[in-house]
Amino acid sequence: MNVLLRNLCLGWVICFVSFPAYAFVVSTADQRVPLNVHLSYYEDATGTLTFDELTELHRQGQMKENAEGTLNFGFSDSVYWVRASFVFSDAIADVENWVVSLDYAPLEHIDFYIRTAEGVKHIKTGTSQPFSSRPLHYRNFAYPLKNIGNTEYEIWLKVASDSSIQIPLSLWPAQVYFEEETLSSYGWGIFCGILLALTLYNLFLYVSVKDPTYIFYVMYLVGLLGTVLFLNGLGFQLFWPGNESLNQHALLIFSVFAVFGALQFSRSFLGTRKLTPTFDKFIVGLTFISAAAVFIGVVFVDVSFPKMSGSIAALFSLVLIATGLKTLKRGSPTAPYFLIAWSFFLSGILIYLSSVFGMVPTNFFTESAMQFGSAAEVILLSLGLAQRIKVDRMLKYEALESKHQTILKWQQAEKRLLERASYDSLTSLPNSTSLYKRIEDLKTEPGGGVKSFGLVVIHFNRFHEINKTLGKSNADLLLIRASDRLAHEAGRVDHVLPVDRTDDYFHFLSVLDGVSFGVLVEMSSDTQAPNYVAEKLLSVMKKPIEHEGMFIDIDAIAGIALFPIHGQDLDALAQHATIALENSKKASQKITTYSPDQNYYSTRRLSLMGDLSKAIENDKLALFLQPQIDLSTSKVVGAEALIRWSHDVHGFVRPDEFIPLAEQSGLIRPLTAWVVEKVLQYDKKFQGLGHNIQLSVNISAKNIVEINFVKNTLDQLLEYGVAPERIVFEMTETTMMDNPDKALSVLNSLSALGIKLSIDDFGTGYSSLSYLNQLPVDELKIDRSFVSDMLQNPQNQKIVEMTVNLAHTLGLTVVAEGIEDQETMLQLQKLGCDVAQGYHIGRPMPEEAFLSWLEKESHSNIRSIARILNAD
């Protein structure tokens, strides 16, 4: 019985030994031979087994057979041993060169053993080894094999990796492998080339339009490109083959870079700051938390870079999908592109990760799902960016069209404003602005301009007597008739140059002020032409003008100034012609031509100019204050600061003499700075004494165009610690008309500081409702010429009433100056005027006198005014 059992066992051993040790026979030489279903494997949980020990385990039958497709162990800390064996049939003996390929580039450690009858050959490779250690320098792991006929080939792989462990093993005829690898490289090259082209294109867009959306998209594309290059092995092969340490970290670096770029791109592309501000903050916070987690995981904890990279990519893909959904609900036009694009990408990520974890079979589609998804995503996002450019262009076009329409409206308004600014409102004749422009045009005409011309100024002498006798309304009608006669005659006289042209009608006469008119006379052929023209114009005025049954004589005189000997511009010519007029009055002459010896102002002006500069520097000027009261409460609410100069030689110098001098000489800037500083000192002192009033300061057109006026004003306010709303800057309408655009800009800046703005002498300048509506003013100040005689002149009272109503409609405070009696003050209160100023309330006073009036003398005066106003 024992012998029988021994013989049976021996037979089984003989049968086993004689059974082929190899798994299959390779019989084709023109295509890839998959080895996946011929593999057996063993999991080495400790990673301590040697090759000889695994060989023994194989003999003992302890290895598992792979019955399906690609071996996929997912993310595992174990070491896996994989074995395959085969022989080549005699039919393909002439094909000597073969390649064993492991087509999964991220594997970290690979020990490749080839056992033949000649012995065992060991090759150590993987991403942890230098690229140069690979037998064949390809992106995946390829091992050359020689067909030497009738030889069993036993292949062993020892694989360990912190990435997912997949072992797609194939056997290739060398020529077929190289051809397939070349085609595959072309495909990957095209894919990476598309990403690179999109990167450069969006970088160009960023440089062109400076929109951060494009640079964020570039960051995402660079991160995506680097991630793809790592996963397919091309990065290690082509870009960093000598740096395996960089290759170890490449996946995490590029994936985090891609995630950061994608998040910032989505915020900018979808406008989350505006559409979903709360969710936008969540995205920013999540970005910083993830960055901190990556840093901690890399520096302090030994983590798997592929696991962390995949987790971050999956998490943020979900966040981006949520971002697209939220902005889609808020009506973002680019959200559909974004949402569909990231849905494709997320689908690719999930399919790829499912194959990595072994949840779905590993094949070409699952292995390339992320690439397919990213390609679709990139294309759709590029379309979205194109749509965004289209939308931006449309919005810009609409904005430009709106701006164009606005400019047209502004031009129309400006034209109307210029017309009002260039023509006298009473006579409809060109004013000094038109005359100034005409003189400048004459100087710059082709051919060097007019070489010589004269300015003849016709003045209606003693017209103020007619005004007082007939009243302003009648005097205005008389002035219109007189100017019409003068204008008609000027157009008929030889040598007179036209001032302006409107609707095919030439204007030859311009208004310099209320009763003074200017005519330009060409002198190239006749130097006596100005005198001839003056005689003609004065002769036509000798005939009385009929008005309501009366025949009224108008006494007219003429002053002449010549270009260029008496001045280069209208200011100089008009000044000298006016001096000639004064000499005509003194000499009882009708016509006088200016000569320098007539200018008795010149010496005085030069003296005052130098002395004014010293007076500013040495604090020799005085600042008076004239109180203002609220007509509804009878309380003192403000005071206007008025400058006074007592000269050591010339005595009291009127402000209307030295202030124009300061403007012409450039001293207006330090003069205004001196006034503002004094007012701030007064205000600080008044605050300390418990007086809560506003102080008003007059500013000039020269201040408006001063470069650092706003900054210097702010510096002074900060120095003295005065609240800006306690200060009022007063300026005339003509001040703002010198440079409307500049004035509007400066006034907006002053208003933004909190300084209150007031239009002084309202109604005497170039009043324009359209321009007034644009100014950031708080107050209108009605000129004294309308207030002082409003009870005697119903027309003036109507103007005052209309001004009050206009100001209140615009939300402005109304101040009336020039109140000389109780009746005028009561009538202003009835008309709804807010604040009153004038001699009836209080004269301009020095600081101490003003404080005394404010604290003592004013009590009885103010109580008296209050009783009058309340009684009424």
C-alpha cells in the first residue's frame, strides 16, 4: 500500500514537472500582446520579501491569478509582486526585438526582473529614480527584450507607489511599439500644444486689456498643463528629466496652482464679488484653508501627494460647480459656459479617480477621462471668454454711445452756455468775451494776422442820471434803442471789423459793460481810421432818442487805444481806452486817443503792487467781518470776511482797486491764503467762545485755476483743526465762467471736503440754469443792486422773488446783501429769503469790534430785529 502511494505521488510530480511552466505562447508579431490576463500577483503588506522568496512562494502556488483586465490596486501602502511568463513560437523567430511596457507613468518604485535560462536581469526604475536610469527613455516604463528562440521568459515586477497602483502590462514588437508611442506622443503633443496656445493667447489678451480674468485663466492652464505632463510622463521625459525630486512634487505643485488659478478665474469671470458676495468670501476662505492644509501636510506630515492633489481637485471642482449654479441664478451671462465646462471637467475627474480606486474598469476611456474632460472644459471656457469679450464690447459700445450722446448734450449745453456767455443779455450784442476772442483771432490770422487795429470805446456819459430819473426798466429800454442805433451805424462805416457772426448776420458792436461799447477798426490803409469811425458813431448819437413821447439826449464820448502800441489784448486795450475816456471827460472832449502820459495810475499801481506783497508778508492788512442773520430765527448765523488795506502813503485803498491788481500780478494766491488763515484763526477763537457761526471767504478766478488750491486749503483746515463745513467760499458767476471745466472740477473737490460754496452777486453775471444745476453750490447770494432798491423798483423785486424761488427749488440757501432799511428786510422775509446782510444789520467790523457787537451790542440790536420780524 505504501509503495502504491509512493508511486502515485511520483507520477504526479513527474506530470507537474513536465507541464509547461510558462503561461502562454506568443504567436503574433504585428500587434500589441496584452499581458494583463496572464498575470499573477502577490501583496507584500510589509514590503520585506525578496525576489528569491517570491519565487519560492510562486512555486508553492501562493500567488493569485488575474482573471480580468488591468491590475488596479488603487491607493495602497503595500508592495505588489507581479509575474508573467511566456515563450515565443517558432513562427515569429525572425522577430528579435521586443518591448515590455508598463503604461502608467506615476508609479514611484519599480523593480523589473527578467529570468531566462541565462539568469536573472534586474532593472530598478520608477519616478523616484533618475530618468536616465530607464532602459528606454520614454514617458512610460519600457524594457527591451530579445527573442532568442525556444526560451521561457519569466517577468517579475515589484511595484510600490504613493499614487494609485495600476499595472497595465503589454508585450510589443519593437517596431510596432515605437510607431504606437510616436503616434501617442503626437496626440499628447497636440493636446498640450492646444493648452499652450490657449495660455499664450490669454496672456496676450491680459497684456492687451489688463483684465485679471485672463491672467488667472493663464495660471489655471499652466497648472493643468503641468498636471497633465506629470500624469502622462512627458514632463519627466522632456522638461525635468534630471530632477526626480521635482517630479515627486510636480503633481501637488501644478494641481494646487491650477486650483488657485481656477478659483480666482471663476471669481473674476463670474463676478462673484458683485453677484454673490457672501459665497465669494467663502471661496476666498476655503482657498486659504486649503493652502494651509497643503503646507501642513507637506512640511509636518508625511502625506501622499497624489492623494492630496486628487482630493483638492475633486473638492474644488464641486465648489466651482456650486459657484456656477449660484451665479447662474443671479443672471450671469457667462455662467452657462462656466457650468457646462466644469461639469465636463468634474465628470472626467470622477471617472478617472473611480478607475484609480478600482471602482470602474481601467481602460483607455477611464484612463483618459480627465484629459477628455479638461479638453472639453478648456474649449468651453474659451468660448465663454469669447462670449465675455463680446458682452464687454457690447457694453463698451453702449457706454461709448451713451457717452457720445452725453457729449452731444454737453456740447449743445455748452453751445447755449457759450452763447449766453458771449452775448449781452439785455442788448443781445456780443459782449467782452466775444470781443476778446475776435482780437485773438485777428492776431493769429493767416499771413501773420492784422498788423494794426484800433479799439474805439463809446461810452454813454451820465447815463446813471437817466437810470435814476426814468427807473431801471425804462432806462434799459432806452439803452436797447441807443445800442441798436449805434450797432446799425457801425455796420455802415468803412474800416469797422465784424466782432461776431450769427445766422448770417454780422455784429460790428460789442458791449464792454453796461453803457460802454467797443468797435474794432482796421488801420492798415488809414492810421486815422479809428478817429473817423469814432466821429461817425458819435454823430449818429447826437439825435435824441424818442421814448414814450419824450425825446432824450444821450451824451456819448469816445476813447481810443491802438494795437499793438497800447496793448496786446483786450484787457490792456480796454483799460487804456477807458483811461482815454476819463481824459475826455476831464478835458470836455468827445474823442481822445490814449497816450502813456495820461495813465496817472501807472506809478500808483507799481507802488501798490510792491507794497501789497510786503503788506501780505508783514501782516499789514486787516480783515473785517460783516454779520449775517437768519430771517426766520433772527440769530446771527454767519459773517462775511472783507479785506481792508490802510496804506502808509496812499491811505485807505479800496478793495476794488488792489484786488484786481493782485489778480493781475499773481499776488491773489498769497492774499487768499492770508485771508483763509485769518478766517480759520477767527473761527477757532469763536468756537472757544461758544459762537457757532459760519465765516465766508471770497475767492478769485485765479484761485480756481491754482494747481494746489484744494490741497493747500485742506492743509490749512487740518493745521487749525477747523471743520470744513464751518467755512463758506464765495465766488462770482464770472469767476466760474473763465474756465468752466476747471471750475467745476475744483468746486467738486472743495465740496467733497465739506466746504460750503456760495455764488456771490448772483444775477449780475452769466446766469445759466443748466450750469448752475451742475455746480455743487449750497448758497446763492443776491447782488445788492437788486436788493437795495427793490421796494422802489418792482422789476428788481420780481428778480429777487424769482431768485429765491429758484434757489429753494434747487435746495439752496438764499442770502440777500445790501439791506439798508427795515422795510427791505421785512419784504425779504415775506419773499422767503433765508439770510440777510447789510448796514441795517451791521457794518463790516474788525475782529474785536465784531466780537463786542456779537457779545454785547448785538443783543439789543438783534432783539429789536427779532421783534420787528416776529411782529410782522
